[in-house]
Amino acid sequence: MTDKKTEEAAQDVKTTIRRIIDIWRQEADFSANYASNYPDDDAVQWRRDFYKTMVADMLPGFGGSTGCDLGCCYGFSTLFLRDLGARRVYGVDPFSPFIDKAQSWQQTFTLEGLCFLLMADTRIPLDDASCDWVVINQVFSNAYDGTRAAALSETRRILKPGGVLVFSDGNNPHCPATLNRLRKAYRDYEIGDGTAAAPRGPAFLNRCRLIRRFDAALGEEEMTALARGTCYAWGAQIKAAVRDYRVTHTLPARFFRDDAVQVPLNPENGRAVGNITDPYELAGQMQALGFETHICMSPDWRPLSAPALAAQLKTASLFYIYARKR
Ligand SMILES: C[S@@+](CC[C@H](N)C(=O)[O-])C[C@H]1O[C@@H](n2cnc3c(N)ncnc32)[C@H](O)[C@@H]1O
């Protein structure tokens, strides 16, 4: 796109996002909370530029390509990718309220080349080898452990040979600041003014309320155990955990230990749970699936030597992985 066209497109996308947010606010819709990520046009521009640098500028043939924005939430990232020149972008998410919302704003603005689809039972509803690229941005830090592997193998399935997965996430555990942030979140949202044995944080209490709503017959002890076992899960994931518990009587694996100072650990294997995303581990999983991978610390894919990468991972939470399907 020429500079003038890029500027006009950026202006259009700002106007569209402002109008969507205005509608949500008028309707006092729950999605209005999400709008706090886009307080003004500068924030919209910043996010659009992020996708431009990380995806549109880096993929030859991006203009006219077909791609998938996996974990699209309300679909604003999908809108950016489409408006940056891709011919067709599929926004896919496993949480139906997000997809319903994205589909409803899309109908209001009748935007071409965008399609929002629900990912049911960890399957991406797209054909094999149908995409030139897949973007997974800030999704795995919100994903339940068991669903990450499926998301990666589904990504591989829908990519054309030579297609690229652009992955970015912000909870790299090699960075002490990340671990401090997660510990603080654990104390603030899970423990609150209670103790690790009897948590009272707002996220914990909210899960208890949801679990009650999904199964009013659960005893107090079972409900608390389920709420402890679904640390960091929400919505559909909690519903699934309650359903599984009803059938199998097994609790989900996301326990946190009675130690409010530590990042929540799974006592079964002693590993950190919650929203940690380890770049080395993820790159290893991608390689095992047949991707060539490249971890870096800036969205312009700048290569780093192994020692430089290790040093930078200690100081920054955010990292990128570019993975090409062989
Ligand atoms: C923080 S939002 C990211 C939104 C968007 N990618 C962006 O960059 O603005 C995280 C999204 O990931 C979705 N998600 C969580 N687990 C997932 C999984 N296993 N596969 C695909 N999406 C998932 C959630 O439903 C949520 O909408």
C-alpha cells in the first residue's frame, strides 16, 4: 500500500473501532470493559502499527494473502490484519461470546474479507492447507495448558507448506520481572485478604460463583476444590471443568500450592502453572510438529545469537517466535 493509502486505511480503522466501542458503551454491554485497551486513537494506531511491523511488513506477499488470527477475542486484531492488506482473514476463538460479538459488529459495518468462526472442541473450522499465515498473539498466556498443543497442531494443519506462524506472548518465565508480576497477580486476584488455604481474592470468588451457577448441587468443599483447580481459567473452561468433574470426579490440574509467595505450581510435576509461556519449550513443540523456528525479541524478526537471546530473555517479558511449516 502507498503511504497515503496506508494513512487513509489507518484513519478508517480508528473510526470503525471508535464506533464499535460507542455502540457497546450505549448498550452498557460487558464488552465495553475490553474497550479500555483502546482509550484513544493513539492506542488504536499503536496496535495497528504493531501488527504492521510484526506481520504485514515481514511476510512477502502479505497483500492478497489469506490468514488466520487464532484467539481473536472481539476481532480488533483481525480487523487490523485485514485492513493492512490481507485479502481474507479468519478470526477464530474458542469462546462463543467473543465470536458472537465480533460477528455482530462485523454485520453492522459490513466489512469485506473478514470472517469470524468459533473454534469448537479445539478444532479450527478451516480446511487443511488453506492459510498463508497464522497469527497467535497474546493467546497462550490466556490458554488452558491442555489446549495449547491442539492449537499448534491445528495451526500446522491449516497452513500451506511454507506458510508461517507468527507467535508472540508476554509471560516469559526467564524474566524475573514477569515472575514478580505473576506472583503479584496471584496474591491480588487469587489470595486477596484470605490465605492460600482459604483464598478470598476477587478472581477466586468469581470462579466460586460461576461454579455454583454451573452446578448448584455441589457441596462447599467440592466447589472450593474446583475453584482452586481452575486457577486462571474462566468462562467456558470453568464450565468444562465442572462438567468433567460431574462425569469423572477428577479435579482439574491447575492447583496452586499453599504458598502465596510462589508462582502457582502444579504439585503433580512441580512446574509453574498459570499463564507462563516459555519460548524454548514452545519452539521445541513447534519443531516437533515440523516447523522451522526462530525465537527473537523484536517484532521485526531480528536474529539473535543464543547467548544474546538468553541475556535478553532475562530482561523482557515479551518474545516472538516465527515458525515456518516445512
Ligand atoms: C488476550 S486475548 C488476545 C486477543 C488478540 N489475539 C489480540 O492480540 O488482541 C486472548 C484470546 O485467546 C483465546 N484463547 C484462549 N485459549 C485459546 C486456545 N487454546 N486457542 C485459541 N484461542 C484461545 C481467548 O478466548 C481470548 O479471546
